[in-house]
Amino acid sequence: MKAVIQPLAWGIAMASILAVATGFALAVTSGTVQAVEHSHGLHAHGEQVSISAPDGQRWATDPSLREGMSRIQDAVQQALPSAPQAPLGATEAARLREATQDAIA
């Protein structure tokens, strides 16, 4: 039973992290896409529009975003087992889920 539950818990934890990352990526890009769609009158239909930070710089972030992402990174680092092949326990997965949800909130 333990051999089934531990990989399942690890999978759920990783799926939660992936869902958070995907939600973050969608939240960041949705405003940019809306801005591009709003200005579509300047471009011919079907033309590719490139969106990038000016002069290769990084996009600016706010302090709350940086803090939340740092808290998620810390929670993942603490939850990972010391041996790469070791499965994540149910207790660790639950703690990781709670820490991730707290950081997102």
C-alpha cells in the first residue's frame, strides 16, 4: 500500500506545483495578450506580433510576487527528500500543499 500511496502523493504535489506555475504564467501573460489584442488595429490580421521586454531586459515584478514565489521555492526545497529516488511522504506532500496554498493566497 505504501508503494502506491507515496508515488501518488508525490504526483499530486508535483501536479499542484505545476498548476500554480501554469496559473501564474497565465495571469502574467493574459494582460499582455489583452494589450496586444486591443492594439490589433495597427497590424494586419494574421501577422505575428513579437512581445519582449525592452532591450532584452527582464519584466518588472512586484514585492508580493517575489515573496510568494520565494516562499513556494523554500517549501519545495524543504519537502524534497534528501535522496533523489526517495518518494515524498504523505505528510510532506500535505505540508507542501498547505505551504504552497498559503504562499499563493
